[in-house]
Amino acid sequence: MSPEDRKRGYAKDLLLATALVATGLVISGLSLAQLKTQGSQQMAQATPPLQSTPGAETKPQAPAEPVTTGTRPSNVPPQPARPDAEAQKRGVEPALPPAPAEKTAPPIKEK
């Protein structure tokens, strides 16, 4: 590519970039002008006021929520994850699967 072709390509690119920036500025200016003229006329959409359900006066009230103390009940002992030997004899299944055997690698040889 000759230096003259490069200059011509650079000029075209510069002209295109300038036209795009100018177009963006014009659109932004028009949008701001439109917002300024219509700014006082536009209002945010509000939700309608809440209305009660028809016949709500005749319906029974919902039961009150049970009061909780936030403490853990102490009368229930924790259950083990694995049953003891007597329970296994009776056929009780363990809550957890058996643990996998540990994998060992051969020792690392020192150099």
C-alpha cells in the first residue's frame, strides 16, 4: 500500500469518525431538548390504592402465629449418624453411607 493510499484511507476513517461523533451529539441534544420541554408534563405511574377483599368483614380472622422462644428444645436428644451395634442387629440402616477408604500413594523418592 502506497503512502498516498494510506493518507486517503486515514482521511476517510477520520471523516467517518467525525460524522459518527457529530450524529451522536445531535441525537443527544435533541433528546435533552425534548426532555426539557416535556419534563414538567410527565409524571411517574403510581399504583392504585389498596382495596380490601369484598366480604372481608364476615370472614374469620387468621389464627395468630405461634410464639417461638428462639431456643433449641432440650428435651429431644440428638440422634447419632450411625446406629450402634445392637441397632444394626435389629436392621436399622445408617443415616450416612460408608466412608470411602483412604487413598495412599507410593512414597516420594528423594533425589
